[in-house]
Amino acid sequence: MLRQKNTKKLVLNIIIEVIFTFILVLLLVFVREKSIGYLYDVQTISYQVSSLEKDLATENLTSYDKQQVQNTINNMDSLLTKGMILIKVVLPISLFLLSFLFYFIIWKTTSGVKFLRFFYSTIIPLISFLFFCYFVLNYIAYRFYFSSESSLIWFVVSLIFLIISYYISLFFLSNKKSFMDSLIIAKNRIKDVLIYFLLNLVTSLIYFVLVFWIFFLTYVDAPIIWPSVLLLMIIFLINLQRMHLFNKISKY
């Protein structure tokens, strides 16, 4: 009976995570296409500005032309602002809310966790993950000479903090004990669950690599069937590992 119940939870969680992944890829594609649209518009306007600057150099502009220059520059600034808000505000908030909602549903199905307990358990790991992604992107920008400052140290620090906070949150999510009791258990049982936890981390890393791989393939119009099949297998494995970790930790 218990095995049948766990099987139902596993199947439901896999379906939920597949839906989450589908929406995640759609969100990334939407932001990418909107950003590219803004970039093309800015490039078009920049050509207009260059042409008007040449006329300005000859001092043959009428008051209407000068107003047109100002309007064109304001329009370009507006597009740049929209692009920055989309990437630096809308995308992170959307990722946070999407992850929070779907993983609450998954853990609600797995352990029956209450909303507040889930919030306290995951708020730090989720924020840590957003910082980690931010420093990863900054470091990539540095490596490709788009940025003059390396964020390697902060990248490593955020990764360590993310791993530690995620490890502790698993114990808080898998039982109904207080935070301090869960923290003590997490410390005392690290040898018992470390191998399973590390396997889960590796599988999760593969999951995110595949998501961004599919995201990239959609940009170059390449086939995504086999990466999608592989991603489905990884989603199955992640949920199997999560269920195993929950069953193991909940006994402590």
C-alpha cells in the first residue's frame, strides 16, 4: 500500500515537473525574443541617430529636426530601459515565483508540507540560486570580454552557500521537527545521506544544462526531440532521488 502511494506521488511529481520545465523554457524563449526585438529596434534607431548627427554637424537642422533628434534619442533610451527591466527585474522575479509555486506543489505532494514551512525552508535556497545564476552570467560575460570585473569569487561563494542551504532545507522539508532539531539532524546525518545528496546535485546540474541546451537549440532552429527525451529521463531520475531522500530523511 505504501509503495503504491509513493508510486502515485512519484508519477504526479514527474507530471508537475514536466509542466514546470515546459513553462520555464517558454519563459526563457519569450524573454529572449522580446530582448532581441528591443535590440533590433535600438539598432534601427541608432542608424537614424547617426544620420541625424551628420546633419547636426552641418548645423542645417531646423527646430523640427532638432526635436526629432531628441525624440529619437528618448525612444532609444526607452527601449534600452525596457530591455534592462525585462532581463534584470521581470525575468528573475518570474523565475522565482514560478520555481516557488511549482516546487511547493511538488513538496506538498511529497511530504504534505505547510505553506509557511515551505516558505521558510526554501526562501534562502531560492534566493541563493538566483544570486548563483547572476554571478554565473557575470562570469561568462567576463570570460567573453563583455565585463571588466571577474565575479569568480562570488560565484564560488554563492555556489557553496546554495549547496549548504539546499542540504539543510531538505531536512526541514522532510520532517515536522523544529528548525534547530532539523539543523542538528542534518549535521549528525551528513555521512548517511551525503552520497544521495551529491547524486541529486549532479542530476539537478544535468537538468539545468539540458534546459539551457534546449533553450539554445530553439534559437538556432535545431531539433530538440532527443534532448527533450533525455530531459524527461533526468526529470524522472530527479524525482526518484527526491522521493528516496525524503523517505530516508523522514525516518530520522
